Amino acid sequence: MPCTLRSMFKYLIIILCTISLYFPIKGKAQPVCSSLFSSLQESSFQKGETYRVQLAGDPVIQTLKFRELHQSAEQVSIKFTNSRLKKDKIYKEDEIANWAKLEKDTTSLSVKEVLTELKDVLRVMLLDTSWAQLLVRPYRLLAKNNKTVEVVGDLKNSKKIGQKIANNLDSFDKTMMKMGFKKPSITRVIVNNSSASGPHSIGPPVINIWSPKLKTVIVMNPLFGNKAAVESESILYHERTHSLMHSTYTIPAYVNKSFMNEAIADFGAAHMLNNPQIGKINKDNTPLRNIEERVARHEGDVNRRTSLLDIRSGMNHENSMMISNILWKLRTTIGAEMMSNTFKPLLDNLNTYHKSYENFIKTENRKTSDKIQQFIYDIEYVLAVILKTSKTWDSHSKVREMLRETIYDLNFNMSRIENISSKLTASTKNFNYNSKTKIPLSIIPITIGAYKSIVQVSFLFIVVDIANIILR
């Protein structure tokens, strides 16, 4: 019987590992060297190693697999297999000199890195389980402002903290509404010190059976047990910017794409507080993200976005710093007041010009289903829209110079960005949010989310039970 049980658990683990492949875990890229070709000659190549290459001025990332190194008295050449073209090619020194950056992909991860990725997956699962609580859990009123914002929690939560959150939200809303954004008719902020899902904003309005009105929900929970997240102004403003974007623009709007929405949310908080640091809650007093430096930290783990090759699949918060950094540079260039006046029109243009950019990419036969490559195109698009939008500004020359430096830093091409900018045309499609058409549909994702959470929690319990048996 024990043998049978061991066999069962063995097959269960195999099945669970197979299912886990659904969640992409990417290896980190390791820089080879700044002096590219000389370092290539000195590098210890292994046949089959994969490298990611960015060509100067080209937004397409090439993936090459090393085959052979040819060295003679005259020159060194390297044979790679181009994954996109699916064929071998010998690259000589003059060709490699045009490579802007080369990094090695390592597919083997340490236990710590695997657990870090697993925490992100579990956090998403825990976040989804909160749907059921949003629907049926009763809460105590902690604070209320102008009949449009209510802060609720359980008996352990402080009314003082609730009032502080309500006041901060009211101040932020007034500033953003002056800039042209719309706020939800009713917002409920849930404070829950016992939850582990972290702060988040729910897109569609939610009905709770104890308060049967559709309300936009912001959840201020501890982040992996860190209760400082609950009272963080920058995290609150980040989450509020999410809900303002959904109240101002439709779901299909370009600015409501997940990574773009994250970039805007970080910038919205930074702009309000005049500080590029988001969530200064780590034990070493560092922020979760610094959009000026393009660095994300969480209790010792550091993620930098120094180049396009640092972009990783499934890391929207970290990847979005590439765009929020550009917005912060723009604010620094034109000043906070000018940024407040132009932020909303800039987002409007990002929505209306996007179709013409997609058409431009199609003419180059560069449309891709690869999410990382698509994100790189999106950075290129944001740069082009800022260039086009700023042409009517008095500070256009300063903005152009800032963009030139950023384009050089990221190894884009200024002439290409100018060409794209000249081809952008406004769509006639209306991306403004209409509450009358959205509210009746909001029940559907809530119901699906509640049932989905039951399935995910059941799966989580199975994983935990198996892990406990293995570790005995």
C-alpha cells in the first residue's frame, strides 16, 4: 500500500509540474561584457547556449543559439542559429560590431529565484480568491467622505487609519479631476490586515450583499505580511489611478492595457507626491519601485531595467518602469504644472493614435505574438506619441532633446521614431468611458471570478498537501 501511495504522489507531482508550465518562469540575462567583440573571443562558449541580441536602432530582439567559434590570424567569426529565421549564420567581426548589446540567457534558476516567481503566482491566486469575500463578507464602516468614498474594514481596523485613507483619496481625486480625469460615482476602500493578497484595485464595480450598490473597490492589504503597505500614500494613489483610468476610459483603450496601466499608475502616484519612489515599505527603507532609476526592490531582491534586454515575461510592474521612467523624464523636462496640463491629452493621443501605429508595424511585417517583443514596440510607440504631441508645446525643443537621449540610451533610432511620429493619425473611435453601458456587464466578471477562485483555492490546497507529505 505505501508503494502505491508513493506512486500516486509521484504521478501527481509530475502532473502538477506539467500544469505549472502554464506559469512562465524566465531565466535572468547575464551581461557578457561592454567591450563586445573582445569579450566574445575571451568568453567560454558552450554549444547550444542561447543569447539575446539587440541591434543598434532596431526594436527587434534577436535570439541566437551558439554553434561554433572560428578563429584565425586574420579574424574571429562566430556561428549562431537565428531562432526567428530558423537557420545558421556565420557572423564576422564587422557585423558583431553593429550589435548594441548581447546578453546570455540562463535557463537554470536557483531555488530562491523559483520561489520568488512562485510567490508572484500565488499572490495572483490569492487575489482572485478575494472576489468571493468582496461579494459576501460584511465590513465595518471606518470613514466616509462626501458620499462618494467609504473606507471599511473588520473590528481590528482603526477608524483613524480609515479617515486618513479617505482624506488622502479625496485630495488625490480633486487633483486628478482638475487634470480632466473622472472618478467613480461610489468607491469602497477595504482595509484588511489579515489578508496576504496585497493592495489591488478591482476594475469593474462590485456588489456586496450587505451593501447592494455597485461600487468601485480598492483593497489595501498587507503585501506579503508587510502592514506598512496599508498606510502607504504612494501605493494608495497607485491603486486609485487604476480605478480612475477605468472610470475615464473604456476597457479596450490602449492606456488600460495591463503594463501601460501599471506605468500610468506609478507615474500618477509619483506626480502627485513629487517623488519617483513608489511604496517605500521595505525593511531597509527602500521603495518597491523607483521609476527615476528603473529599479524594483522587495526585501533584498533587486530587479533593474537598464536595457530592453532586461524585460521579462509576466513582470508587468517591473517592465512598466521603462515607460513610467519616460513619463517622469518628461515631467522633469517640462515641469510639474505643464505635465498636469498635458498628461490627459497625452493619454488621449495614446488611445487614438494606436491603430495607425499597428498598421505601420504591419507594413514592416513585424507584428508579433511574442509579449516581450510587443512590449518593446509599445515603448517605441510611446516615444513617438510624445514627440508628436509635444510639437505644439513651447518646450518642444527641450522635449525633443530629452527623447533623443532616451532613444539613444535604449538603442532605438531617432530617425525611425520621427518617421513613426509623422505617420500617426487619430482614430475616430470613442475611448471615453460610459457608465450606462458598462455597469450591467460588470456582474459577469465578478461571478466568474468567484467561481474561478474556488477552483484555484482547491488546487492550492492539493499542492500544499502534497508538499507536506513530501517534506515529512
